[in-house]
Amino acid sequence: MPDSPSGERAPLRLTRRGRAVLVAFAAAVTLAALWLDGGTGAFAGGRADHHGRSGHVRTAVVEPGDTLWGIATAADPGADPRVTVQRIIDLNGMGGDPTVQPGQRLVLPG
């Protein structure tokens, strides 16, 4: 860009078409980044649970006296029970009422 007689650069000006191209490019980059980063994150349990799965789904039947905490601890003894409880709630669509009843079948995280 040519300098003005005082040595200052003129401000950058974009045309309407230039702004549209810039916005479209920024939107495409953002969508591509979200798709690459969160493509499999939409599945309950996240990306790590879906690699190498044979399609086998683990379930548990709630017995009298069982709690989500106890079921989560038994399902994944090495993990933080708070995280496992939340994953069980998410997998079973129990967000509004995380109470379990005897005889209820729960899908467990893999």
C-alpha cells in the first residue's frame, strides 16, 4: 500500500465482497475445527470409549438397595465414581431424575 506524504500508511479498507469472503473463510475454518475436535465427542462417553469396540453393550439390572454410586464403582473400579455416575446418567437419559429403581436396566459406560 503506498505511504501517504506524511509517511503514515492508509487504513486497510475491505469491499463488501472482501468482507463476505473473509467471514465465509472464518466460518469454514471454525466449522472444520469443531468437526475435527468434536466429531465423536457427541457420543456419550466421549471418543475414547468408541475405539476398538466390538459392539457389545454392558448393562446392569438394579437390585434392591443399589445406588448409582455403588453401580458406578462396580462398573469401573479404577475411575472416579463421580465421573462414572455422570456417564451412567447421560447414557440412560436420567438427567432430570437420577433415581434408580429395582429391576431397572442401566446401560454402563464401556
